[in-house]
Amino acid sequence: MPTFTALTTLKGKAPAEALGEALEDLDPAPEGVGVFEIEDDSGLWEVGAYFTEAPDEIALALLAAAHAAKPFAVSELPETDWVAHVKRELSPVEAGRFFVYGSHDADKLPEGRVGLLIEAAMAFGTGHHGTTQGCLLALEDLAQAEIAVDRVVDVGCGTAVLAMAAKRVWPEATVLASDIDPVAVEVAEANLSVNAMAGQVLCVEAAGMEHPDLAANAPYDLIFANILKGPLVELAPDLSGALAPGGHVILSGLLNPQADEVTAAYVAEGLVPVAHRELGDWSCLTLRRPV
């Protein structure tokens, strides 16, 4: 089945969301619509849709003009077995004691390593991205320092690879994983199951810290937030407020030039920087609440 994509950019969150909503009324209708902030401090947002029928390019042009967006770039994608492609492209990732792999690489798990199985069909947040690797390495730093951890939450958990890693390091800890996307919550629970960890991590659908279970288990000794710069800054008061004295927060999803702004937002909430790791273009920050 052919797949068509239509992509454009425009300034501002509200106009981008309005255009995304308008796309859903097209005929033929798109199978999916995405609205994302471009993380380069340009203020631009990307709006995209994919179709299983050729989209109405005149209607797209009218929508772009009406919302002050650039003309849509429409492309037809070749038919691809994406799961097979991902299996070929995603080799296992090693980060400290952790070995993140797909089932197609199960025979490569080294003895004595903490294996985390993430299926290729669930590839977002697999550990291959520099942000996730940075978080795993930051977790390894805390584990090596023998930091005591009783309560953990992974905010914006994706595949829950970070929540699972924390549970493997601190098996007696209470670990929660949350995501604003219900599909991600389902993926997180599926990954827990295939790793023989079903029921060991509480997965909830939530925006930020807005869920009764998240509030009930606070304060946390360790908080992960591997999301984007904008939400990281916006959530600084909530995440910092949910951190126990002596607790750590590990932040990623931000480009290297954005690290200072994110750090400043958490320092303003009383946290102290502990580490800043760069992996390629991406940064991972660790901060601590003083005792």
C-alpha cells in the first residue's frame, strides 16, 4: 500500500495546532496528523500528515495559505517493511551495565549484563537515541555511587526503558512510568511483559505530574524526564517539587545549546547541578535537591 506524507512549517504552537486540526477534515482524510516543535530555537513548528490515498494538493495549498504556513511538501514513500528495516539498522546498545537489544539480537546478550529487550516494532525510545543513552549512563553513575533510591518515576516514558533499568538496579524500589500518549503506555506495559517484569512498574497515562498515582507516591528519589526542552522548562516547578531531599532528576531530550536554559530553570527551583553529559548533539543533565 503506498503512503503519502505532507509536511509544512509555521510559527507558533496555537497556529500549528489549528492547522493540524484542519488537516483532519480533508477528503481523503489523513491516517495520522502530527504537530511538533522544531527544537532549534527558531520558534517554528512542523505539521505533518500521512495518507494511504494521494492527498488533495489543492486543498493542502489552500490550508497552508489560510494558516500562514509554508506550502506543503508532498511525497510518496516507497513500500517498506519497516520492522525488518529497523531490525537491520538497530544494533544492540551498551550503556554502562545495560545492554538494550531487540529479540533478533537475543543471542548477543553478554553474560553479567543487564539486558533490556525492546522490540523493533516498538522502536521509539529504544535506547539508540543519544538522549536515552545519556539517561542510562546517568543512571549508571548514580548506581556506581551507591545512591539509595526507594521511589522512581519516568515522566514521558515512551518504551519505559528507563523505568525498567531503574527497577533492575533497585528491585525493591517503587517505580512508576507515565506518558501523555496512551499508545506509549500500552507499549511500556508490553515491554515490561516481554522482559518478565509485568506488574513491577506502574504505568499511567498522564501529562507531566498530573495523575493521582504520581502525587500519591511523591516525593521521589529519582525522576527521569527525557522529553523536550519546552516541556522540561515548563515542568521545572512540578518535577522539582516532587523530588525528595537528596533526590536526583535526570533530564534529556534537549540539544546541547539548550542545556544552560534548562539547567537554569531547575536551579531556580533550588536544585544543584551534578553532571552534564553530551552525546553527539544531545545533552543529559543530572541535578540534585540538597538535603
